[in-house]
Amino acid sequence: MKVLIIDDESHARNVLATLLEEECNGIDTIYQASNLSEGVSIIKSKKPQLVLLDIEMPQQSGLEILDYFKGEPIDFKIVFTTAYNQYAIEAFKTSAVDYLLKPIDSDELKSAVNKVKAISENLSVKDKILTLEKSFQQLALNKIALDLPRGIKFISHDKILFFEADGVYTKVHLINGSSETICKTLKHFTDQLANKPLFYKPHRSYLINLKFMDELIKKDGIHIVMQNKRTIPIARDRKDAFLKMVNNTF
């Protein structure tokens, strides 16, 4: 069997290739690709039977593989490799998509490879991936994805107090008193939550959850006191729009 590993991290590819070589029988060729377009070229030229595909890569999500096979059959098996935490596991299960959680466990890898060899499934790969996309879209309605060094954590909107810009990073403050520093700009979250009326940007450095405002202080301008007693400034040029929005919302 020929196997292709698509992952933007070279270390992750090499570790997975080593596990395949040492733990899985019947594999004679292992290809590697660092991005989706490179991987698709290998798929079309080398015809691997199994593709181990990272679902989260900087340029393109692994789910976008369908864009390269419009009108064409997918005659290879896909197993997604992912660092998603428990919040996303139900999305994989609901979609009947095979996945391996990083760091990859050798026994689970062997099981996935053996499954590819042994069974023929009724539900097409395309149908599964489309169902998985819908599952993640549903998940995104009420939660936001935070990219952490240990993986991706999904946080309910109702657990976020406010976002705070920190250069090219953003600090996410949660109602339980903890915070997470994310390697994304504040604009990333502002754009992502643009259609969520309870999130408001009163200042270029803050995006707040209006649900957790405790008090407005009118002294040297206007400031918002959040539920955790943190004071958030309101930019002078946003004061009138903010007060109007508050009067119309509450």
C-alpha cells in the first residue's frame, strides 16, 4: 500500500512516517507533502491508497481537498490528523470521518491502516467531508476556536469576557478568571465575531462581551467596568456610537 502524509510541519511528517515504517505492515511507499496543493499533485500522479491529512494548515484547511476533486471520484481513503480537543471530537464522530489525534498513538495508527485494508464503506469520502464541514460550521455558531500550542480549544461565546490586543497577539479573558494568549491579531477575532451583536469594540485594543459589563464610569471620558472589575476605556471617537448602541440594546 502507498501512503501520503500531508502536514505543514516537517517534524510531524517525519514522526508519522517513522511510525508507519516501524509499526504498520504492508506499506511499501510513503510520500510526504507540506501543503494541500503539493499533496494533491502527488495523489493524482502516484495514486496512494491512504492519505493522512492534517486538518489545520496555515494556507488551506485539509477539508478543502474537495475543491481539487470536483466532478472526480475520490478513490483513496482519508484519515485526518488533528490537534483538535474534545469539543470537536463529536464533529468527527457525527461525520463518520476517520481521524487520529496528535500526538499520534502507534496503536491507533495501526488500527486506522488496518481498517483501510480491510473494509469497503458505503458512504463516500466526499459525503463524509461535506458532513464534517457542516458539523464544524454548527460548532462555530456558538463557539470560537483558539489556536494554542497544545492544539485548538473551542470556547463558548458565553465564557468570554473580552479580547485584549497585545501586539500581534491577543489575550482572551474568560469568566473563570483565566486567560489564553493567542498568536492572532485582535482584528482576526473582530472579523470572526462581526455578526455577533453582543461583541463590541469600544477601543482599538479591546473587543468586549457586552453581556459582562457591570458599570459605566463617566470620569475623564467613559470607561466600562467588566464583571472581573477590569476597566476598559472607550475611545473618544466611539463614545456617542457606544452610548447609542447601549441605549438601543439594553
